[in-house]
Amino acid sequence: MKVSIIAGGAGFIGSNLIQALQAEERHVIVVDNMCRGSKTYLGAESGIDAALISVVEGDCTESDVLKGAFSLAREFGDIDEVWHLAANSDIPAGIVDANVDLRDTFLTTFALLEEMKCYKVGTLHFASSSAIYGDFGGEPIYEEIGPLLPISNYGAMKLASEALISAAVESYLNRANIFRFPNVVGIPATHGVILDFVRKLIDTPKSLMVLGNGSQQKAYLHVSDLIEAMLLVRSIKLSKKIELVNIGPIDDGVTVRSIAEWVVKRVSPDATIKYGEGNKGWVGDVSKFSYSTKHLQSYGWAPKLDSAGAVTRAIDEIALQLGQ
């Protein structure tokens, strides 16, 4: 049996990815410290077969934890790939304390690569981010653009991880797919603007406070489209050993103002929206970017939902998740 290891697999994207991998009759080993993930996301109600999953609870920076996970994986079959989804997803937290991103976003990469080298696992799929690019304003962001000057510690550590993976490809990895995500939405939601807004309205149904003036405009992708895109790239036989690919919708995104209005309409129609000042929600926030996915489109892929469709679907999903 083929075996996949997913670092950070008990979270939002991981729980959706597991369902797709189990459709291939793979056994999945999840390694997660449960900081944002949860074992409840890995149950039968999520469409996950308990017989095809093993969970190792622990920190992906700890050698003993990873060695235990890789050793366990070998008991089920051939480990032919590692998915690296483990990272700090709270950008403001990383601004306050840079150690958060150093540990959770970069050192997880270092530790996983060390174990892959030790166990001779040759394929890595890495969840990177649009944050590695920095702020190009309205200029379309494509894979070869530069220089790359991230403005958050999160983006900096994702970029450093990409560099480390590149070096590993030169020496021992057979293939690395580096997926640069936009804002991904859906369930089970663990963080993000939609979840934040819904929670705020549950606490204060008459008003919604928004960080910034609402003009921030970003691309949003539904998690179902993300999984489909990653698996497509994974399936393509390439002559090169490392693939960098932007994954995102084919549009210019939606504004925070629109998201706030849609959430209010769904959750608490009588609420008043109160905006802050400036076009950034926090330090390190890229207020507007245009994300080019032409490279991914060249493989014949297109998302089923645009940014607006992804957001409105996710609003309803997250509201239902929180009992609204």
C-alpha cells in the first residue's frame, strides 16, 4: 500500500486533502500538534475512513515525533510522498513574536526534510503562500516575478522554506511541488476573515467591527478547488525536479467590504458595519494584489468557483459550522 505523510494534516486543508488521498486507497499518517487542527476534523463525519488513517500528535519540529511518524508509516507500506502543510497561520502573531514563524513555519520544513533524507522519501508537496512575493500593488504576480520581498515574518519563513527545499532537490529529493496559495476558504474553518466576522456577529449581533477601511482586495479560492489543483499538478510527469505554481481564482478578488456585507446578510441582517482606518488590517497585510494563474491554467486547470462564489459558499458553510 502507498502511504502519504501529512504534516499539519489535522487542520482545514489537511482534512480535505485526506479525503482525496483516501479515494486512492492510500494510508495517511497525520502529524499535528493540534494547535489549530483537531481530531474531530478527521472522523467519519468528514468522510474519512478510520482504517486508512493514523494520527501522531506532536510537534513537527521535534525529531522524535517525526521519527515515530515515519517509522509508523513504514508499517503500512511504501512512503512515497510527504505533504507539508504545517505552519503558523496567524500572521499578526508572527509580527508580534518572530519566533512563532521561525518555529512553526520554517523549522518544521527543516525537520521534515531531515527525516525525508534519512528515510529516503523523494517527493515533497509544500504549501507555500502568496505572502512570499511581498507587495506589488496592482501588478500581476506570476511565478518568475522578483525581487521577492515579503512584508510579514510568515511570508519570509515560507520563502526561506522554499529556498531550503530547492537546496534539498539539488542533493536528495526527486521532486518538490511548491504550491503558492492565495486566501483559501471553506470548512472546517480554523482561522480567516470569514470565521472572524461570523464569530464577531454571534458575540455582538448588532454591530460588526472591521479592521481597516474595507478596501483591501484579495483573491479567494475554495478549498475544493485547491485540492483539485494540487492533485492535478502532482499527477503531471515533469522533466524538471521542482515545480513552482500559483494556485488561485481567475479574477481580481473581492474586497473586505463585500465580505463583511455578505456575512452580515447571512448571519445578522440588522447589524451595522463599523470600519477602521487605512487599507491594511494589520502590519504585514498585503492590501491588494493581482494573482496570475496562467501557468496552472496551461495544465488545463480552472477553478469551479470565482472569488465571489468561493466566499459566499464559505460564508454559508462556516455559518452552519457555528450553528447559524
